[in-house]
Amino acid sequence: MSSGVENLKSKPANSFALGRFLRLRWERFLEESSFIRHYLWKYRASVGLGLLALVLVDLMEVVPPILLKESLDIAIEGKPLSQLAWIALVYLGVALAQAVGRYGWRIYLIRTGILSGRDLRARFSRHLFGLGASFYDRHRVGNLMSLATSDTDAVRMEIGAGLLVLADAIFYFATVPVAMYLLSPQLMLLAFIPLPIIPWLVIRNEREVHNRSEKVQEALGQLSAMAQEALAGIRVIKGFAKEDVQLGRFRAKGEELAGLSLRLARVQTSFGPTLDFTMSLGLVLLLFVGGKQLIDQPVDAAGAAVTLGTFVAFQRYIQKMVWPMAAIGVALSFYQRAVSSSKRLKAVLNESSDVSDRSEVMAVMPKGAWKTPGGVEFRNLGFRFPGNSIEVLKDVSLRIEPGERVAFIGAIGAGKSALLSLLPRIYAVSDGMLFIDGIDVNRWPVEELRRQVGFVSQDVFLFSETVSENVAFGLCEWMERDSEKAVVEKATQLAAVHDDVVGLISSYRTRLGERGINLSGGQKQRLSIARALVKQPSILVLDDVLSSVDVQTEEKILQGLRSRPGRNTEIVAAHRISTVRDADRIVVLENGTIRQQGTHQQLLADARGAYRIFYEQQQLKEDLEHYAEAVELQT
């Protein structure tokens, strides 16, 4: 009695647990498949037509075994040959309809996958370009490249080929068993006895494929990042003769990826044969029991005639059921790879930029070409790099008038680059700390702010395009393209690099190597200055970009900047006294704070000041270098 009551109590509990399990699985599926469902809905018309063509093909797939059955029965019973001719014509019509249908689903479903991959890759790229510098400080470029290629391809394959294979398997299951039942219910049940084993195999395989796919995609991203980093630093590797070391690291990571891929392949490749074997058990039962019935009693329990044609048709149907069994494994493989890749893509797409436009941006913005006066003010500014607890700028307060040239100088790590990077909002700055012409930089639209600020980083980067295209990269959209050549040449003249460009093989049409490898360090710096000058910014920011040019060329560039038409504010950071001595004001930074400010002569007058000490150290260094050169000439 008590045991019966306990059993009754346990049934609702078991039902509740099952319901909760199914609900969690459904919620997980909705989360995992969000990318896939989004693009399937976006291209629903194409998907619908492709599935309609697939239904046509699979409906036609049940006809050939029936035609084969009828042909055998006609031949055995000695019926007129004309009936076989009609069956042959029907078979030809079915084959033609299937050919048209197969062409249709290839066109529509594969097209959906290709277009979805294009859209996802564009969405991912657009999101990457919108993220701030702090994001790239935390992520390796090679891993992002892997996400933009192999991971988007995994999602694309699921939307195209994965959907095709899964739908094909489902339609097979919906049509072939019906045809088998109509021929002989008893033989159908006999052939499907091993079927209940399949769901257990599917669930077990899905879990393993998911876990191993995640590890493979992670390893692939790491390998891509390592390859990108090694190729970018190939000259350093060669300079230190570390080719074998890098090759060993790359081989080790490749072997790790190969091992993980083989572990995944073992699960994927074993699934299809296991299902094939399971379905073959049904064929064994059909051969033994069905064959015996054909000999002993040519009518089954339901009263349906079991002829040799019926027996052969059943054998063909069971063989056709092998494909959907294998297709389930293929579809699961596509799906799990897409889920793993979707998870990695979402981790990046869920990142938000810390320098995006806010809702309270400037209400009124002039249209067309315009320039702001260029006044800059720092108010008690403090700053630390994202994810870092160390404050690199502390209580910086400074006002720069429009048209003024202000130079920042200080030792390495003083905070010069961090301060200048805040002007175009490369990094986010807190409200109320930095103003341009009286407006908080956070209220400026980012695009407009960066159009007004010409920022030249100390990390020089040139594209693998022509010299002209590299310099013209800085042109604003509103500028007349007809005058592009003249504007580009004027900018290169101001940057004292025009003569160098003319001396190249194809002058301004010379195509540069990766990152401008076929130019000297000074030429690359001067081209990057020209790229900023060509857009005629209201505020020109130069972050230690004259370190690789000689003093004479540096003087020529600085004089050209001061005399250029439409000149506005210039903010310069440097290590050399020669770069800053002619500035309207020099600001000495030390440990993130302003130590001194004034003109060159005013700062030199303070014998114990940081600028005077810095000046004397550089003078001593120059004297020693001149002395060493003189000794070398005498010897």
C-alpha cells in the first residue's frame, strides 16, 4: 500500500523534472540558434522556395521503389509489355522532376547561406570598426581574423548546407515510412524495431560534438593569432635568428589543433556508421522474417499482399533510410560548429564601445565644410587606461588658445601619449574634464570630432596602397576630388617628403609594401603627417612623430606647419628639445602631472627646473656624440 502511494507521488515529481528539463533545453536552443533563426527569417522567401523544392524531391523519392515493385510484379505475372513501357515513362518523368527540384533547392538554400554569411561578416566588421581602442588592447588581431573568417563560415554553412541536410532528413522520415506503411504495415514495424535506439545516440553525440567543437574553434583562433603575430614581426624574428623557435611554437599549436580536430572527427565519423548499423538491423529482420513470410504466407497480418515486388521495394526503402540516419549526424555536426562559433562571435558583438556617440550630443551641427576655432581646455583631468588601476594622468589643468602651438615634453611614461590620445577620443575621457571650444568632447559626435582633429600617432601605419592613396586617405568627403592631386602634393611639401616621393620609381603612384616597409622610418613619419595635413584639421596633434627625422628636416617641417594657410591649433609631444623650443608654450609632464609650463627661454631660466635638467642632459648627449664622430674621423 505504502509503495503504491510513493509511486503515485513520484510520478508528478518525475513529470515536473522532465518538463523543467525540456523547458531548459528549449531556452538553450533559442539562445544558441539566435543567429541562425535571424538570417533564416530575413531570407524566408528564399528558404521557403528551397524547402518547397526539397519537399518535391523527397516526395518523388518514394516513387521509384513503388515503380520497381510494379515492374517486378508485371514481369512475374506475365502482363502486357505496354504496362512496363508506361512505368518506364513515369520513372523518366519522376527523374526529370527530381532534377528540377534538386537544382531549385541548391539555388535557393545555398544562396541563403552565402547571403547570410555575407551579412554576418559585414555586421561583425562594422561592429569591430565601431569599438574603441581599449577593446583592441585586450584582443589579439589574429583571433579576430579567425572570427571574421572561419567562425562566420561555420554559421554560414549551418544556414545553407546544414539546413538542407536536416530538412532532407526530416522529409525522408515524413515520407518514406508512410510509403512503407501503405505497402505493408507489418513489414514496416518489423524494419523499424531498432529505431528507438536512435534518439539516445543523437543526444549523446550532440553533447560530445558541442564540447569538442568549442575546443577546436578556440584552438583555431589561437593558431590564427599566433600566425598573424609571427608574420607581422617576421623581421624581429629574423633579426634574432629565432625562426626555429617560432616554427616550434607554431608546430606545437598546430599539433594541438590537429589532436582536437581528430577527437572531434572521431565522434563525427563514428555517428553515421553507428546509425547505419542500427538501421541495418531492421534490414536483417526484414530479410529473415519477411523472406520467410514471402515463402510461407504471401499475405501479412493486415491482409496486404506481400509479393516479391513488395519485398524488393521494402529493401530499397530501408536503404533509403540509411541516408537520413547519416544526415542527422552531418546536420548535428554543422549545428554544433555553428553554435560554438556563434558563442564566440556574440562575445565580441556584445562588446560596446566606450567612445560612441551619446544621446546628449551637440544639438546644432553646421552642415558642409566648416572648422571649429580649435580652443582646448583640460579641467582637473585624470585618466587611467581601461582595466588598469594605475592613474597615468592626474589633475591636469591647462587651456590652449585657438591657433597656439603647445608642446608637451617629458620622459618616457610621463603621460604625453595618453593625454594626446584623449583629444580625438581614442580612449574615453570622463565628463567635464576635456573641452574643445567650450564643448565637452563627450558631446561632440565622434565622427565630427575626429574630422576636426588631425591625430598622428607615434605608431606609424601605412596601407599597402599607392603613396597618393595613403596621403589622400585623410581627405574629407566634402573636398573636391578634382583638386586631390594638388592638395596631396601641397601636404607632402609641408611635411618635407615631396622630394622623397618624386624620387620613388613611380612617384606618387608607387605602391607601398606592408606597413610601408619599402620606406625609411623618417619617410613613413612624414607621410603620416601629410595624411593628417591633407584634411586641414582645426587641431593638429603630433605624438612624437619627428623622432626618426634629422634636425634639419625637423626644422623644415615645423616652419612649414607654422606658415601653412588656414593654420589652427597645434599640439605636439616630443622627447627632443629641438622639436619643442619654438612652441608658443612648452608643458613639462612628469608622472602624469604638469611640472612646468612656459616658453623655451622662461623654462631655461629656472636652473633647478625639470626642463633645464632635461635640456642639459640632451646637450651633454649631443656633445658626446659629436666628440665620438670627431674621434672616428681622426682614426
